[in-house]
Amino acid sequence: MRSTHRHTRVRIMLFVIVVGSMTLGITTASSQGWPQWGGNQKHTGYVNIAAQNLNNILANVVSDPFASQETGGGGGLAVHYQAALTDSNSVYMAAKTGQYTGPFTWETQIWNERKFSWVGNNLVQQWNFESDWKPVPNGDGALFFEPVFHAALSGNFVYVPGAGGSVFKLRKSDGSVVTRFNPFSSGASVSKNTFLVSPISVDAQGNIYYTALRLRINDPVFNDPVNSWLVKITPDGTTRIEQFTDLVPGATGKNVPCEVGFPDNGEPLPPAPDAVAPTFPCGTVRPAINAAPAIGSDGTVVLVARNHVVSRFGYIVALNPDLTPKWAASTRNLFNDGCNVTLPANGTPGGCRVGTTTGVDPETNTRGSGRINDNSTSSPVIAPDGSVIYGSQTRYNYAQGHLLHYSSTGQFLGYYNFGWDITPAIYEHNGTYSIILKENRYNVGTYCRLPQVCPAIRNSTSDPEAYFITQLSPNLTVEWQYKNTNTQSCKRNPDNSITCVNDKPFSFEWCVNGVAVDANGVVYANSEDGNTYAINQGGTLKKKTFLKISLLSAYTPTSLGGDGKIYVQQNGELFAVGQ
């Protein structure tokens, strides 16, 4: 992808948290197949069925008719999409209508939820529901990616985001409205400055959870939010809302000066070996945009929070089943892998200023922090031992981010040197488990955008540009990696032939924000090369299938159906792949 786009895209990190008691062995798959973000209430990306072989494209439907406009004539597709939700013979997918008027005037589009069913060999639309949901405003351009609209399935119903922090309860059978839950307004009115900002999550008892944010519309980024909440709705329709300021004990106060990065001044950072980073009022603590709540087997609810203005001040939050605080862990000052460690030696191209303390983040001259970036869809994952995993942003490690690991009681256990916009999957096996994620080693400037200070030198180092699917042990050591070695950009022609050009010597990014894992541990992920991949345990290729075009794609989720079909997205289209 173009370097300017890549810099923006990869500024987010992934953060994972695991909570609850450990239950080893294979988890029983939901009867619905893939009912929500991450496939289940813990977001583990696992279904206890053997997926089909990637032999054929069985169907494809357009979900985003504006994709060609959104790519800007060859740029990246900076849109986050709902995962295809599966239930028996049916598939539920978000689709957009309305008008596209520009990359940051999202409100002119209309978001819909559509049900498709397999009729013979055809995927046939059954109904369409038009929602009045709108994404949170872009403010001053801080949100580069269009936020995600994400429904969930539970029992006989589909829960769909609505305007003003509301949720529609629809019948699966015909898409008709059972009711509208509207916690923040009365009657038919909706609060125009309140936004549902997370995917909807659902637990085994049918309780649904999501987060909402109320902004001052005239300045939604730097003006403090009015309020924010966790919402819980029980199957009988009882609604409960809890303010985020009450859910994050020990959070930094909104007027406290918080550390921000040094300005890029055309010289190596930090400005001096003993420089102290500038500060800015942190803003009120509130939910991370696009981060879905995770729910443990014991009812523990895990959230991601941040101070409104300063992304380095983030929190992983665990709540008891009654939504009282259980623990809150900071994402601040966790790493000592910056200058002279991840980065080239001080005083050399791409390195920090001569004399800088080894290990610090050159942007702040302190230990690195896991930043909570609202462009990401990273959501917390609850592992079988109750620990929590989350992908966070860091810029100083070639924009790769860090994967964070916390114990079931909130102690920081460690990190892995990749975390950008990924909700990792969990594969349980042999009395233990493994963590599966993408690992894109981007060829970008080391810690800043100024080429004279941070040249894109990665291909001349011992750690070259490369793109992996990586499996980790519970202590975050590498078990295996699969490296994408494809160097060809391709497109499918109208006559179904495929034309390719050999123009990517270092291959392609994995453009997936959530992989899927089947009962055999086979990993399913899509790449910017236009293929969807099936990767065996051990890191060998099982099969790949080309979809439509090599594209600087949105980071999109992969999901599985209960019959083993694989659902992937590319270029604003949903593809069903199988045998």
C-alpha cells in the first residue's frame, strides 16, 4: 500500500485480556455458528466444526457499493466491516445504501442488516432492515477508518445497532421489529449526540452488551465527552446502564496533564537525552471505539477504555457479573524495547538521538505504552485460563503495536511485538491453548514519518519487511509462523480469467482483523494479495483461493458457518468459499 496510507493504518495496537477460571479442552460451538464479533462471547474466533476445503467460490454479494469510491482510485479501503454472522442455513451481513459524499462525511450513508439463506447452491436474500444508526463523527480527522456497524444473533432474534445508542430487536424469520431498546431517550425520539460505538456482544444467557458515547458535536475530539456507558439488556428486556467513569477505578482524571509525544522537528527524537515529554489534559475516561465487550464463562465482563484525548492512557477493565468493578489494569509504561532495542542503534539512520536511554519510546523518552487507538477494532479476548489478551498500538516499533497479556486478576503478564488491529483467535488443544494472530512487519519509518529522521530502512536490516500468520504459546513465545511469499498482484477479469503482475517483492499484508480457527486447528485468513488462506497447524499451507483483486483492503474479519463454509470479505463484497 502507499506509504502515507500505511502509516495511518498501522498506528493502532492490539490488546488482549483473559479472565475467569481455566477450562481446558475444546469449547462447544454455539448452535448459531458465528453469532457475533470474534465468533463467541469470549471472542476466541473458534468453531468446533471442520471447515470445508477452499475449492470454490460458492457465492458473493455486494455489501458496500461505495468501495470503489472509498479506495480513492487505488488507495486503501479504510472501512471496518461487520463479520458475516451465521446461523444454521442463514447468513446475516451489514450492507450500505444511501450516498457516499466523502471519506469523513459518513452520515450520508445508510446501514442495513440483511439476511441471506442458502437455497440449493444459491445464497438468496430473505429480508433487509434499514437502521437509523450513524457512526461517531470524525471530528478533526482523528478517525481515519470508518467505524464498524455490528449486529449480533441470539436465540430467534437479531440485535441491530440504532441511532442515539439504541438497539433494534428483530425477528430472524422476517426481519420485523419486536422492539427498540432506547436507554438514552424516551418514546420514539433519539439522542442525536449519543452513539453506539462497539459491536454488540451476547452471552450464553442471551444478555446483550455494548458501549455508548455522548459527545459535544461541535468538537467531538478535543472537547470532553458529555458521558459514556456500558449497556446491558437482559432477555426479558430489562435495561441497565453504567457510566464508564464508575467502571474504571483509578483512571486518570480528565484535567490531569498527560504525557503526549514530542513534535517531529526534523531531528532525531527525543529532542535531548533528558527531555521531558509535553503534556495535555487527558480528558474523561470512556470506551474505546470499535472494541466489543467480552464475557467470560463466569459472567466477568471485560472492556477496553481510554482517556478521551490522550491514547497512551488506556485501561483493561474487568467487571463482576453484577457490573461492579472487579479490576482495572493500565496499558501505560509497559515496554522497554524502544531505542537501541527494536530500533537501530542511537545515532544511526532510524535510531534515536545519541545518548538516549536504551529501551525508551523516542516519542516520549519514557517506557513504551500500549495505546488505545479508536481506528482499531481490537477487542479483548478471554483465554481458557481466564487471562485477557488485547492488541494495542505503538508507533515506535515500525508501527506494529504490541499484544498485551493480563492475568485473570489484572496483573500484566507480558507482551508480543505485534498488536495492530487484531482480535486474536484461541485454539485449545492437548490440555493447553495457543494464540493466533497476524504479524505484519511493515516497511515504514522506524518511529516517525519524517524520512530524513526515520527512513524506511527495514529491507536493509536483519529484520526485513515480511508478513506472517503467527501462533503463540500462552506465554507468548512463537510456536510456528506461516509467511506469505506471494509477490504477484492479480485481478479476476470479466471472463473469469486471472491476470497477474509480479510487483510485490516483499509480499502482502494480512488484511484481517480477526482470523477463524476450526476444530482441526486450521486457520483461515485473508490477505491483501486477494487470496483467502487455509493454514494447517505447524504453519504449512493447506490451500488458498483467489477472490477478485489484490487490494489495499480494509482489515476485515473472517468467519465460519456451522456447515463449514468460510466467509471472507474483499472490496466491499462478501464471499462464501467451500467445496
